[in-house]
Amino acid sequence: MKPLMNKEQLAAALGVEVSWVRDAITARILPITWVGRHARFDEDDVAEWLAEHKERPAAAPVLGIFGAKPAPPTPSRPPAAPKPPAGPIKPHPPAGPRGRAAA
């Protein structure tokens, strides 16, 4: 029987923070073997889980990985200049009890 990994060993094997493993345990994302109240991980189960969760694009082309990068799209018109304020700028009244108008 192969020894089971604890969360620190699994985090090191996956190259992630231990906090990610803790969150994955809470969310029940990873295959967990419970030894009493301790979460342990079987290397074969984790390898199978990784294989199932590997992302492989089906038909979407991936640009920029092989060869030259594609040219960025050119804008059809130049960017608009910022608009001025829609009226006169009024200063804010001072804050606090002295800034209130007498009734």
C-alpha cells in the first residue's frame, strides 16, 4: 500500500498554496480519503482527477503560441475626446454642523 499524502504534500505536488487545498477540501472538489477527521489523498486518485479536469480546446484556434503574433486590430475611428462637464462646476458645501444653512 502506498502512503497517502496530507494537504501540505499535495499542495507541493500540485504546485499550489495549502490554502487552495483547504478550500478544495471544504468544497469537496478533490478525491479525499478520510482517516478519522484527517483528509488524506491517494496519488492515483489525484492523478485520475487531474486527467479528468484537463482542459483541451476542441476547435478553438489558439493564436500566438506558434509562430508570429497576430497584428492587433486597428480601430475604425480615433478615440473620442473626453467631454466637458455638463454645466457650471459648483463647489461642495463644507461638511459638519457649521456648513448647514440656518433655517
